[in-house]
Amino acid sequence: MKPVLRDWAELLRVSALFTVPGDALAGAAAAGLRPNRRTALAVGASLCLYEAGMALNDWADRDEDAVDRPHRPIPSGRVKPAAALAAAAGLTGAGLALAYRAGRPAGLVATALAGTVWAYDLRLKHTPAGPAAMATARSLDLLLGATATTGRLTKPPLLPATALGAHTYAVTTVSRNETQGGAAGAPLAALGVTTLLGALTAARTPLPHAVTDHSLPLLAGVPLGVPPGPSDTGGGTGGHNPPTARSRTRVWGGAPAAPSDLARAGLAAVYVATAAKPYLHATLNPSPPLTQRAVGGGIKAMIPLQAALAARSGSLRTAAALTTLIPVARKLARKVSPT
């Protein structure tokens, strides 16, 4: 990698970029539909807005980083502050443009997401509201995928969005002590949140919302379990494929088929294993290096969590696709830090 490209890769945290597509894909799965063209637009919007946040983060922290992390691209002089700010603005515009191409509802969610990202980086990061703002941003990112895929905001994706937000809240809380260390309570709490989310994701206990592949009747207000009639699968489908006799039930918290059980439990275990060990180490020794590793572990754990959420919604193909990103993200993280 050429020096200039490496500098920008470090600024934009490209190793963490692989944690982003799973938000939109898990959202589509929670909505009960296969990914479509609008899902792809949501993924593109998410990637742009995430990278905008990374560039804006380092621009806003340039004075602080000059003291605590002078090796970063901006304080070291490898990337000009004006260039980082311009990149943040340009990427935000590109992300919003892609989202609005997926429809006005998706564009509105993306606008809320972009506003949350800028508010976090410029104002909220160092306040008590910081972790909540970051958690909101990640939850909105999943809802962006769901809204773009379906063309409207529905209730079923709210639970997985909340789960992803809870994980993000925990990681962000730990990251607030990344450079100073000395706080064992944050990684201990994050360890508890991770264990709880893993157990809930793997559990078969029914939860309030369920989605089936009969998504069109659901979105049109037809109760679950009622086969779609001719009017349900006609021209008002918005381009979605009508359900077939081979449709499977996709349940958030229900009792899916055995392959879904195994996939969900296995991915939940991978999620907990990825985050728990570095959290435990940071709890026992909250030094800056171990705290930074805990943050990195929490970031990498997002991919198996997204995959587990997709499997819990019954989308095994999406879950399988997301698992292929895990080794790629780990390999790249050895070259470019995700924090």
C-alpha cells in the first residue's frame, strides 16, 4: 500500500469498514425480505456515512490527538485537517444521495443518521450523552437497511436495532478511557452486556415480533398466517417477489428450523468469544493498551453479532455471507488499527 493510501486508510479506519454492511443486511433480514437493489444503496450510504464519521472524528480531535496520539494521520502531518473535513462533508453528501435514491423514507432515516454522526463528533462525544448518541447512530444504520429494503419503517427491525445499539453503547463507553486507561468498570459492564446479548440472541424464547417471508401481506396490514390473495401480490408490491409455497417462517425469537437454531447459537457464541476475552483482560488490567484491545475486540464482534441477528430472523444466507467478512476484517486489523 502506497504511503498516501495508507495514511487515508488509517484515517478512515478501513479495517472497521467491514463491520458496516452487516447493519443494512441484518435490517433487511429483520424486515423479512431478501436484500434487493435498495438494500445495496443502503449499504453504500452506510459505508459513506461511516467513513464520514471517521474523518470528522479525527478532524474534531486533532488537538487532543496531538497530545495523546501524535502518530495519527492529522497530528503527524500526513493528512491536512482541511482535507479530512472536506472528505467528511463529501462522504456525508454521497451517503445521503445514495439513501434518497433508495426512497424518501430511507433518505429521512439517513438524514437522522448523518445528523447524529455530526452531533456526536462535534459536540456530544465528550459528554455523558456520547455513548447514547453512538448507539443511536448504529441502530439507525440497521433501520436504514430495513427501511430501504421495504420502502417503509416497520416494527420488526426495532429489536435487532436495539441489540446492536446496546452493543455499541458498551463499546463506546469502554473507548472513552482508551488513551488514559484506569477504569475497570466500563469493560466489566461491557462484558456483562455482551454475555446478555449473546444469551438473548441464542435463546429460543419467543419475543414480541415475528416476520415471515409473507412480507408483503405483513407490510400491507394482512395478519400473519393469512395466505396472500391475488390483490396482495399484484401491482402494489413495489417490486418485491411474491411469497411462494416454499417460503420459510422467519422468526425473531420464535422456534425456527434446526439449521437456524444451530447457526444462531454458533454465531452468538462467536460474538461473545470475540468480545469477552479482551473485555475481561481490560477489566483485570485497565491499562491503555488493553483498553484499546478491548475496543478493537468490541468493534470486530459486531460482524458475528450482525450475522447472529440475521440468523435469528431466519436469513441463513445473509448470516453465512456476513461470516465471510470476519477473517478479512481480522487480517486487515493487523495492518490498520480499527480504533
